[in-house]
Amino acid sequence: MPQSFSITDIGRRREMNQDFIFSSDLPLGSLSCLYLVADGMGGHQAGELASKYTAETVVDYVAQVEEEDPEALLRDACKVANTRIRMMAARHREYYGMGTTLVGCTVCGDSLLVFNIGDSRLYVYKEDLKQITVDHSLVEEMVMAGTLSRKQARVHPERNVITRAVGVEDRVRVDFFRVPLDECGLVLICSDGLTTMIEDEEIAKILAKDLTLEEKATDLVKRANEAGGSDNISVILVDTSRVLNGIDPSL
């Protein structure tokens, strides 16, 4: 059973927090655990509602539907959330354009199952920091095409343009990744309010410190705010080493 700590912060420049996080170290339905970060978008309260409703829909679906294949279960949960967000936006004019990113993971035997839609990210940290998810964003497509460098992407004027999100199209595409648990160590799930403010190198230095999960997560949020805090900041840290060692985090 893993052990985790989660935190979300409004940042320094936003009037509301449109991020939503969910963490469960305990089994949920057929899953051994579940961790989610959603970063909403849309005017008024649409972004806040989209992220919260999407995460809650996925959690409820996972808890209620009997499906032995975790990837199929999570894919279907995201499809249901997408349909419901689309219906809500169609019924209420003030919610037009609402949507949200979604990134999460669960432990499946000796591997970590990761899924994402949008540009919220999941990293693993053992000896170094490794990004597992691939951003669904305009600048990421340019980087992959070789027309933009990683350094240029961080300051590109269209760096916040995402190419996939829950609720923006009739069909939602979800990417899945599997990572062996012995390569994971510490898992970081976060919204772009963290990664647009501080470089991966600084994130790695904080994760390498001899601190508790709470202290590391709090330090990451603090540094993002010190760097400007231009967006909401959400962080979930998961210690997967306890799974491999068979340690019950409640002890």
C-alpha cells in the first residue's frame, strides 16, 4: 500500500482555485489506490466546476463499476466524465467552453499505471527526475516536430494552449503508460502551476532532500509561489517504495 501527501494552492495571481485533487492510498473499487489532479479551464466558475465534477465522476465510476481491466475502467470513466461535462456546458450558457486536464495513476501489481489528458504531468523520481506523461499542448507538438526547443517552449506565447482536455470535444482520448514500480520510487503528480514556475532541475533537488512527503510537497508549492505563483498549484507525492517493501503506511 502506498503512502501519499497532497496539497493545492490558489497561487498569487488567481481569484479562485480551479484545480482539484483526489488521493486514496486505500483500495477504490477494483483499484488498489487512486490519485488524480485536474486543472480546470473556463470563465466564471466553469473551470472550477469542470475539474471538480470530472474528478468526482471518475472516482464514483471506479467505485461502482465492476471491471477487472484497470486501463479499460479508467478509460471508460474518463469518457463518462467527458460526456457529462459536455452536457452541462450545453445546458448552461455560462459554462460554455468549460473543460479540464486530468492526470492520475494507480498501482497494478508490480507496475504503476499512469493516464493523462492535457498538460498536467506525472513524474517519477528515484536517482533522477523523469517525466512519464507527454503534454497534450501546442508547444509540445512543436518540440516533438523539432521546430522548438524545450527552453523556447517554456517562454513561448502559446505555451498554455492545450490540444486535449476533458469536455472540449465529443470524444476524449486518454494516453496510458506503465512504469515498473522498482523504477518509480517517488511519484509526483502536478498541475502546470508548478511546472511553469520552476524548472525540473529544481523540482529534483527538492525531491532529493531528506524530508517528509508533506515537507517536500509544501516546499514545491512555496517555491512556485516565490517564482511568481501565476497559476493555481497542485501537488500529489506518492511513495511507492512502501509497496515494494510490503510496508503498511498506517503502521
